[in-house]
Amino acid sequence: MKVKVRKIGNAEGVVIPKALLRKLGWKAGDQLELSATDNTIRLCAIDPDLERQLEAAHYLMEKYKVALSRLADS
């Protein structure tokens, strides 16, 4: 499937065809993770529940990093 990079306001972007969105189960408003390596772009859907859980885990790990480090050393 070929698409063109287009001017969208002050930015540039690619329009994802509706058929592909349907196939992936994505819809307007979904959050995606965008990454690039070499000459490849990768888009992955973000699970909002998992994101919330990861944020909570990072918060607790930072808050209790001394205790967790001591536990790891014992």
C-alpha cells in the first residue's frame, strides 16, 4: 500500500486508509506509540490500562528505590 507524505497545517503527515484502521481495530482518538529505526517507522497501539499500571509502578519504584535496592542486595 502506497501513501504520500502530505502537508497538514504546519506539520506533515500520512493519512492511514480507513480499511487499514478497521483491520487493526484502531479508531480516531486512539493513542499510538511512534518509533523509527533506520528507514522504518513503527506504530503500535497503546493499552491505556497498561500505561496507567506502568506509571504507577515507576512512581512506586522511585519512591521506594532505597528499600527495593536493599531488598535486592539481601
